[in-house]
Amino acid sequence: MDKDREPAIGTKANKAPRDDRSSLEQQLTRQLRYLDNSSALFDKGDHDEANRLATVIRTLLHDTDKSKSLLGQLGLKSTLKFVDTGLYREHLDAAMNEWIQSQHPGMSICAIQPGEAGLVEIGINPDGSAGWRAPLREQRFHPNDPKSSAMLAPQSFEYWWKTPLVEGSDLKRFSRKNLVLIMANQDGGAHVDPSLDRDYANLCSDYLGVQVQFGDPDLTMDANSEIPPVGNNVAFACVRQISFELALTLHRHISRA
């Protein structure tokens, strides 16, 4: 071939198909290791690893006109059922109303709290403060808790990825896709965009209207004392839980293969 007419390095014309499926499977093992490593660092307190988690999740799952996801290339997106630990508002309200009716016939829910639905829960930070965190478990509620009946079995990719789930204080809802792609494409995962989605930015600093004070239950709280809001970045905690769901889904697939 005339060297002057050879395609330039890095161009589309210089790309060649991968030799076989095994190279894609090796990539899956590698990406899953990235997911596990960043998850471990996040759990040790480095919450900025959420950005890396979002980027790996995007690599595994997101298709565009110009790029194909790894799970899509492997034919897994359409066949896998994805572990779903989310509390969807519609299912949660239905479950709670059913429970209320069973306990107090004729009564129903008249108000909602944003932190009830979604992917996160309140936990205790290492410094003793309260913070939003990823549950990191598949069964989030005791069977006797009415919320348990709102939990779903593993779902198809389309439902799991695109259904609005996480609520902000303004009750705007984010899908897993929303959170992962904004974090990866705009907020430092793979790119720092000169502008940032407003609703996502609000969620990052949103404590969902919850304030918590820990202390001796026998002591009386001063009515004039300021109760601190629940801390931690809700979006980061949600992406950590999404990575938990995805890793569990993939590890189960690999163990059965």
C-alpha cells in the first residue's frame, strides 16, 4: 500500500474489527475490576470515586450513534435482568397506601418526603454525623416493613436504565441514565463541561429536607438549637448504589457462564 494513502492513526478509516469475542470478554473482566476497585475506594471514604464509577458504567451500558456499549457488543444488554434496589414513587405509594388501609381503613397518604423514594438511605458517617449513603444490599427492608412489598425483581435494561427514580426536594426525578451520563459527561467523570445540568447540580447539594441530631435519648433537646441537615452528595451515593446493582448483576452472570 502507498504510505501516502494509508489511513492516519486514530481515524475511523484505520480501525479494524476485533478478532473474536474473547477480547470483548477480557474487556468485561477489566471493566468489572475497575468497577470493584473504585467501589472499594468509595466505601473507604473517597466519594469522588463516584465520577470514575459513572465513567465505567457508561462504558458498559451507554450506546450512541458513534459508539457501542461493551454489554451491547456482547449481546448482554437485551438478555440480562438487572438487579433493581430502587424504590419507585408509584410502587412505594401503592405499597404504603395498602398498608395504611389494612391498619386504618379509610385513611391514605396525604404527603410525601423526597428521601423516601430512590436509591439511598440515611446512615452514620465516620465523624458521627448523618449522611445519605448507598445501602449496598439487595434486600433493603425487613419482610415486615411495608416498603418491602414495593421492591421489584430484577428488571430489563430499558426499564432499569431509563425509568425516573431518584427525587430531589423539588420532586424532579432522575433516572439512572440521567445521573450516570451527567456525572460522566459533564461533572468530571470523562469530561468537565463548561456548563452543568441545573437539576443535577441542585441534587448534589440537596439534603432532601431531612435534618438529624444524634444524642442521648434521655436528654431534652434545646428548642433553639439548630439541627444539622443530613450530609453527603445524594448523586454520588446513588451512583455508588447503581454500581452495586450492576456489579452484582455481572458477577452473577459470570458465575453462571
